[in-house]
Amino acid sequence: MTVASTDHAPGHAVSVACDGGGGALGHPRVFLELDAEGKVVCPYCSRLYRADETGHVSEVKA
């Protein structure tokens, strides 16, 4: 899985890239914008990503 976040300032959009992980078993890479609460769910693989208080975006493990 590839997780890439953009640098951001307050009021700017933050995005994360998701390719589903697993190489050929993943899905096409998509860039997803975080919502106002700093989270987003990938529509392909349902992985949840969340930004912490410093703006670092990571996958939330269940």
C-alpha cells in the first residue's frame, strides 16, 4: 500500500493516495481528499485514512 500526503496549511485540502496494496492484487491508484474531520474512506478497498493533529495522514487499522 502506498500512502502519500501533501503538505498543507490550515484551510487547504489534504489528499492521500491509495493503491490497495498487494502489488498486482491492488486497485488503480486514486487520490482522495480528506473531509473536514481529516478522514476519508477509499471507495475501492474501504481503507480508512485519517490525519492526526500534525497533519500526518495514515491508514487506520481496525
